[in-house]
Amino acid sequence: EFESRPIRLKQLLMRVPSRQALVCMFLALLEMVRLQAIQVRQEKLFGEIAVRKHTHFAAIMSEQAAVRDDWR
């Protein structure tokens, strides 16, 4: 189940201060979509894209934060 108040993607990204920060923000959003922590929706072709978080967003994100990084 998802929260009822979506935010427009354009509104979310318009205050990002640099191109590098914009890329990082967009990649972070894609990762949260992959984790099913957020949902994105576009009603029509070239229409506004809405973003909203899952009601269990905090639990999903804390679960991911607890995963150990074995990259070394």
C-alpha cells in the first residue's frame, strides 16, 4: 500500500544544485524504485511523472542499510 500524496518528479529535481547532484539524485531514485521503496507513475505519454513512497518506506530503507557491504 502506498501513501496518498505523490510529488511531481520535476518539482523534486528542480532544486538540485548541479548536474552531478542531479545524476546522483536520479540514480538514487532508480535504486529506491528497484527496492520498491517508492513508486513512480506517469498517466500519459510525456505527462508529469509522480513519485510517492511506500507506507513501509522506513522499514525497507533501514533493512537495506543493515546489509553488509562486502565490496572490499
